[in-house]
Amino acid sequence: MSIISKRNLSIFSFLLFFIIASNTILYRVPLAQPLPDGIALATLFDCMIVIPLITYLFILRKRFSLKYILPVALAGYGVALLIVPNGLL
């Protein structure tokens, strides 16, 4: 098993931070209010599809099987629950 390259780890970290920060800022900044319909589904898509996909592409692709994607998707769902206000889910 090889070690993750620093380049892949830095790109992954940047993308992960950008996705989570942009979704969090969207719900917290009053400038973005009122939020359009379906924005909670977009956040769920980001957290449950996009984050596991970039995790697979940058970290898991050469080392592990696809069975590790499900825990990452469930963790993304948990993050989405923390980001999206209760009334929008």
C-alpha cells in the first residue's frame, strides 16, 4: 500500500474545504436569502455524491475497493445535516 502523495492530499483538502465552506456560507450569509427551492437537495448531492467521488479519485482509487465509498457517503449525509437548517430538509 503506497502513501498518498502530498499533491493529491492538498488538492483533495482544498476541494473538500471549498465544497463544505461554500455550502455553509450559502446558508449563513443573509445576502443569499431567500434561498431557492431545492437548495437543500443540492447540498445533499454535494455531500453524498461529490465528496465521496473526489475521495475515491484522490485517495482510495489505487488502494482500496469501492466498499469504502458508502461510509464516506454516510459521513457526507451527516455533514449535510449539520450544514442545512432544520426547516429546509
